[in-house]
Amino acid sequence: MQTLETTLSPLSDEFRANTEAMQHHLDTFREVEQKVLDLAETARDKFTTKGKLLPRERLNRLLDRGTPFLELCSLAGYKMHDDKDGSMAGGGIIAGIGVVSGIRCLVVASNSAIKGGTITPAGLDKTLRLQQIALENKLPVVSLSESGGANLNYATDIFVLGARGFANQARLSAAGIPQVTVVHGNATAGGAYQPGLSDYVVLVREQAKLFLAGPPLLKAATGEVATAEELGGAQMHAELAGTAEYLAEDDADGLRHARNILEALPWNEHRPPLREPHWQEPLYDAGELLGVIPSDPKKPYDVREILARIADGSGFMDFKPGYDDQTVCGTIRIEGHSVGIIGNNGPITTAGATKAAQFIQLCDQAGTPLLFLHNTTGFMVGTHSEQNGIIKHGSKMIQAVANCRVPKIAVVIGGSYGAGNYAMCGRGLDPRFIFAWPNSRTAVMGPAQAGKVMRIVAEDKQRRSGIEPDPNTLDFLEQATAKKLEDGSTALFGTARLWDDGLIDPRDTRKVLALVLSVCREAEARVLRPNTFGVARF
């Protein structure tokens, strides 16, 4: 591979301006994350009084010490539904990929320190996405459950599609992917089916309560009077109903049971041996990634500067570099994992689309995972492009992206506009994982262009109707449209709606990619033991 040489000057005014702009976006993102942590911390006394651990403490005790944990969709639902200031982001769930008793797992913890861990529509969307990740990547699921169930203010938005979460649990079990649930508190009505559909259930004595109808509803519906312990206590479920396999004395003991369950599984024994990769670190400092992307989105830059800071030894095998330089294709390694790269130095032209489609098929043939680095205004428009078949060639690129069989990973590092988002494997094209930098933007088109389009359309319509256009009205329409697109294209807006699996610090890009590539590689090698209906209690 060719060793990439940088042309960036970290001491230049432009580099410093780029770094300051990126740092501002990063600080905004971190401030929101901290708000969520601070709000959860206000519940500490309440949890301590009851002898409970806070949700993040449970998570930390569950995971193997010193192993990486990649949190996913941390800001789902940001400023949506009941979240007025961003402090309730996360959808009532803390989740990510971590290691438990030496086994890589998807870990999901109810964030019961915030509104009792109740689930909003964003929380449901997050749950479904997490289940998709577990199934695609063959990851055991460990759930730390304590939730008030669906947020009743949005029950009509959750109820029908909520069944999909249960169906996914049944299908995970049938696929041969074990699910372990520790119930730390209440699990009522539909929430009781989450542990019920798990393969292993641990209940915490005198804290866990599972019932389809709690004491008040039972009395209202049937007149029967029963205590919560009689109706759904942990000991009853462990000794009479048989809903639980293990009874824990407290939160910490419940986590010990979960770790023991994972430790007893021969999960890693059935995984074919994987080659231990060896690699060389990039030649350039990852910290310089903060200054690569221009603070002015209209200014061009070379995506190879990103590659030089994430690739092993800064090596890159450039594919057809002289054919079209606006769509960059080629191969790098990240911690020993071979990866096919598609990046943007500008709009996607007809030549760029055909080049990318061919490269995708070559990667599919070789079994090489694909990494898409988004920074494009979309497909090139104009008479020349249309006459040269941009629709035809662009369609073939999208077709290649949609149908290739190798793992696809995407990182939105700049703009991702129009059909360029589709061609670069945006959320709708089902990437195995997709992340975004905090400066990134995703929209149907740029705000300024959208405003001008609406102005031109409105002006033409008025003239056809014999009305003299009012410049003030057109100015207002143009500005309002641009602002709406501007506000609706930010990284925080997109991550709130799960357009990505989380925002990441640019400096962590290599680490994140190495982890998910390792997850994908293990999934490709693993052979599961599926059955027809999943494991059931009788």
C-alpha cells in the first residue's frame, strides 16, 4: 500500500479555526451527555435508601473490568416527547456493546433513575435498533430491567409497534442467541413479557415485581385484594410460578448471577479461532482529526487526510485515483482488519458512481467490509450530468450498496445531502453500524438551496396566477425554509431520531471502527445453533 502523506499544517490559522469549530460542536454534544448523567445522579439518595445501585453502576459492575464499552444511541429522543431540555435523552435506556465474563454482549439497562425508566416512542425505536444489532452481529443480550413500562402520555404511539420488540426477542432465542435478564425492580403488564421472553431470568428478592396487573388494577378489575409480593414477588416467581431461574439477594448479587450465566455458556468455545491481527499505528496524530474538516462547509478538503489518521501505518491502496477524484475508493487496514473505503471529495458524478459501484462489487467478491465516509452534497446535477446518465449510474451505485453482502459501516464526517446519503449507505440502506461526528449534517439538501427553491417555486406560481410577487413575502418564505432545514439537519437532531447509532469524538474514530469491525468479523465466523420456536418455560 502507498503511505499517505499529509499536506495539513497544524500550526496554520486555518487548521486552528477548523479545530475550534469542531471543538465547539464536540463541547455541545458532551454538555448534553452530561445533562443526562447529572439528572440521573439526583436519584442517588432514593436508590441508596432502598439498597439499590444506580443503573450506570449496575452496568459498570456487570462489565469485565478494563474492557471497552461502546455506548449506542445515547441521545435517542433528544428534545423529543417529554424531553424539554435534553436532560432526558436516551429513551429511558442505557445500552452498548461490552464484554461480560469474556463474552462480547449487547448490554441494555433500564435508566430507572430518570422517570422510572419509562419508554418513549424514541425508546421503542432504540430498543428495536438494538435488537437488530444483536441479531445481525450474533451478540448475546444482557438486560438489566427496572422500568415503569411505556410512557402513558405516548401509549398510542408505542402500543402496536411495541409487539415487535417481543417478536424480536422470540426470534433472537430461535436464532440461538441467548438473552439474560436481571430484574431489579418493577416489570408490569407488557414489561413483564420482556423477562418472560428471555432465556435466563434473575430476580432480586424483595425488589423485583412481575405481574400483568398490579394490586390496584387487580382490585379494580376483579375485586381481588393481594399484596405486591403475593401477586408478583421475586420469591413467588422463582419458587411457584417458575418464571425465574435464579433468585438474587440484591442488585450486586443479581449481576453476579448474570456473569455466572455467561461464564457457564460455551459461547466462545464454539467460535472458530480468529487470527490475531498485528498492526502499525497511523503515522499522524488522531488529535489532528479535529482540524481536518473545514469550518466553512463550502471549502473542499481531501478525505485522504482522514484516512491517514485512521489507517494502519497510514497506508492506502487508491482505486482508480485518476478516473474520478471526487469519489475516493480504496483499501486500508484498521487494527489489522482489511476495509474497503468510499469517501467524498465533492458531489458524486457519473464517473464516481460507476467507479464506486465497481469497487463495491469487488469488495463483495473478496468479502471485504465496506466503510463509507460521508461528506457530499449529493449527486452532481446539470445538463451535462443528466445527458451522461447520472440517474442510471447513480441508481446502479445505490443498487450495489443495497445488495452487497459484506458488513457495511458508515461514518457521517461532514454533510450528507440528498440521494448522496442513500448512495453512501445512510440509515435507510441498512449499514451494520452508522456513526456521526458532532459537526455533521444530514438533509434532503442544503438550507440555502432549499430556501431558494421554495422562493423560485412560489414566485413562478404567483406569476402564472397573474399576481405580482411580493419580495417581502418571498424573503420570509426563503428564510423560514432555510432555517427549518438548518435546524433539522444538525447532528443532534439526527441522532435524536436514530439516523445514526451515536455521535462520536472524531479522535475516537479509529477505536470505534476497530471495535465494530471486530464485532462484524466475529459474527461472520460464528455458527449459531438455531431452533424453531426459541427456548420456552413449561
